[in-house]
Amino acid sequence: MTENAGYEHMREAIGVMTAWAGSGDAEFMSTYYNRLLDDYGTEKAREVVSGLINLCGELLAMRAEELGVSEEDTLQQIARQIADR
């Protein structure tokens, strides 16, 4: 994958997350992913997942820079919150 393709996948992921944030639908991601698979197949789904992974990494790095907490600390905090549910 070229660097430009990686950025394109991340741009698509930003669009997905923007739609998710505005949807208020707890099932949005599974519905979106299933529709993506049905309409475009597994390759496009892989591209979007790749973009989502890259976007998560960028957000972790941004949080680390802004708050002075490591990416690992953020992930551990999320893991603890999930374990408590």
C-alpha cells in the first residue's frame, strides 16, 4: 500500500466515524460494515478497517501529545473501563 492510499483509507475512516458520531445508533458500525461487505466486497472493507486502525493510532498519538499520557496508558485505561462493564 502506498502512503497516499493509506491517507485515502484514513480519510474514508474519518467519514465513517463522523457518520457514527452523528448517528446516535448503537448498531451503526455493524450495519455499516455489513452494508460495505454486501456492496463492495472484502477488499473495500479491508481498506476501511485499515483506515480505522490508522485513525486510532493518530488519535492515540494526539492524546499523548495533548495530555502527556502514553498511548499504552490510554489503552490500559480503556481496557479497565471495558472490564468494569
